[in-house]
Amino acid sequence: LQDQKKKTDAGKYEAKYRDLKESFRLYRKKAKEIFMAQQQGETGFMPTLHDSGAEGAKISYLKNLMVNYLGSDAACREHMEPAIATVLNFTEDDLSRIKQQKEQNESWF
């Protein structure tokens, strides 16, 4: 009975891992597309604030990204952070402030 429970638990974790891995792959692909569009100077790639349908899609994408981010372990989070930074159009100053805060937080442990 215990072996069966272990197999069931392992199956659940394996399915969760596959789901997270696929979500992460899709987010990285989307982030790369956004990054490439920004590098090419395209301004219409990200929705504008005045386009409510596109804004809803952007919010939905960001929500899914954050749900997966918050439910992930530290290693996975580290890989998702560039996608989040890209979607939210973080500046170099933003990234520098985040890096500085992370270093301060790590120094306490």
C-alpha cells in the first residue's frame, strides 16, 4: 500500500514538473519574441494601455507568469526573472536596484 502511495505521489510530482517545465518553455519563447521585437525597434509588439483587449491578454499572460513564478523553487524563479523583466519593461536602473536588494537579502543568511 505504501509503495502504491509513493508511486502515486511520484506521478503527481512528475506531472507537476512536466507542466512547469512546459510553462517555463513557453514563457521563455514569448520573452525571446518580445526581446527580439524590442531589439528590432518594433513598438506595436506589446499592447498599449489604450487597447483594452490586448491589455487584458497582457495582464492574463503576466498573471500566469507570476502564478508559476510564485509557485516555483528558487532555481526556477531565477530562470523566470528575465522573462518577467522583459514583460514589464524593466530598465537597467530597475534591474540594478533588484540585484542590489537581492545581494543585501542574501547577506543576512
